[in-house]
Amino acid sequence: MAFESARFAQIAFPTNCFPCVARGAIISSSLFNLHSRYRASTHYRPDLTPTERAQRLSVLLEQVAAQIQQVVVDRPGEAESLTFWMANASELLHFLKADRHISAFTLDAQDILAETVHASFNNMISLVESELSASMPSFWLDSDDNENASAAVSQNFFSISHEAQSCRGVFFYIAKNPNKM
């Protein structure tokens, strides 16, 4: 079971992938949701009791959540990676909370995923603040270089907007529902 769980987690959540290849795609969490639904059903290993099936799925989901969290912790300065994993962690958290068949025994995985979404969001805020703090002082000065400063600020806002779009509404959902995460 350990090999099977670890192997699927490695396939479903390729932590060494470049998120820009799958920008905006929440493929990993959707794939893993389908796999979780299958593992919770009686079609997966019919010889297992419901309790054993629930325990195995719970362990697998905790491993995957911990793996996603580790990626976010290891890459706090990579905006593309943060938005990709924030979107996937958020979507998987939503799947787990909304699924009445598996939500009750995946509480630990849900907690880890919620922490991961918050950590990645905080890391994104730090990145945005550092980018803007580098370009904003010259923006406020009266000088001939004001055009270059305006271009730098505009570029930063464009970059932020682009990253937020790739996250497909996660920022909006967190801002509107901070207590649900």
C-alpha cells in the first residue's frame, strides 16, 4: 500500500514540474479527486472493509497534502509555483470538504491543505510587496525618470494580474471567505 500511495502521489502531484507548462490548469487536484473517489468506493479493493478503505485513503490524502505543503515551503519566492500549488491545494481542499463520503475522515489532510493555501497566499503577498517596494519610491518622485518608474510599476501590476489570473479566482475566494479556509 505504501508504494502504491507514494507512486500515485508522485504522478498526480509532480512537484518538480514547471507550473508555467500547465498555467491555469488545475489538473492535479482534479485527477486526485477522481482517484480519491475511486479509492473510497467498493470498486477499489472490494476485499477491504469500509474502515480499512477509509484509513488507507486518509493516509494517502495526508501524504499528498504534506507533499504539496513541502513544495510551498521549499519555494517561497517562486510566484508561478506558488500560484499553481495554491490553486491546486485550494481546489483539492474544496473537493475534500464538499464530498460527503470522504470529508469526515480527511480532516487532517484538510487542515494541512488550508495551512498550505494560507502560506502560499502570504508568500505571494510578500512577493508582491517586495516587487512594488522596489519600484514605488521612484514613482512618487518628481523627475524626468518618472516615465521609467511608471513603466516599472505598470509592469509589476501586469505581472501581478497575470499571476492572479492563472490562479483562477483563488485570491477572490480567499478574500471573500477567509474563515472558510
